[in-house]
Amino acid sequence: MLGLASTADDDGRAAGGATTITDKQVQTLMDLLAETGANVNSLLRLVGAESLSDIRADRYEVALNMFAMKKGR
């Protein structure tokens, strides 16, 4: 077995392995985006998500760290 996908691969999302952030965490990120003037697309690229609500819970800290660095400038 080579580990190659024969159809469109969803990186395990359908298997339910990765949980996404809560609505409250989404709101926190939206508030931080507004407060810092950060670019939402840059954030989404950083965490590998298509929308804020699609951010995996294990990537939330990465998102928060981006804002911490931005505030520290």
C-alpha cells in the first residue's frame, strides 16, 4: 500500500478525528481581528482552515499566538 488517495482526500475530517473551535472561540478571534486589524486570510492560511469556524481546536493556540505577536509590535 502506497498511502495515495484514489479519490478526493479530506485529510481525515470525515473520520471525525479533529474537533473545531467553539463559537465563543470564533467570536474571540473575530474580536482580535477587529482590534488588531489583522488579515483574516493570513490567519486562515496560518492555521490551515477555510473559515474561522473550520479552525481545528488544536490550532487555536497558534491563532492566538499570531495576535500576541502582532500586539507586541
